[in-house]
Amino acid sequence: MSNKMRKAIFTEVASGETSLARIIKKHHLIEQAARTAAEELQQHALIEDVEGALQLTELGVKTYGKLKARDSL
């Protein structure tokens, strides 16, 4: 992942965080930019919003496994 904001959101969701608001607060992110980054992750089918909670998609789980194995996170 090249964008630090997308990477932060992706890794937080992978670790079980479901709230974008809490991710924004924890990492001191700019809200609009973080929402845009989350939308980009959704467009690439890496995360999804299920009833207001973020979670990894099947592709997201596979991608996370590959990145973690390469120590890219």
C-alpha cells in the first residue's frame, strides 16, 4: 500500500476496528481525507461497510495475508 492513510485504515480494519471515526481519532487523520481513502479501499473491494461497521472483504483478507507475509505492513 502506497498511501499512508489507506494503509492505516486497512491495517486497523484488519485488526478488528470497525469504526472509521475511531480510526480517524486514533491516528489523528483529517476526516475528509480519511473518508476518501476508505471509499477508495471499498472501490478496490478490500473493505466493506456492513450495517455501519467496516470489515475486510475476502479479497482484503487475502491481500492482508500477502502483505503481512512480505512484511510490507
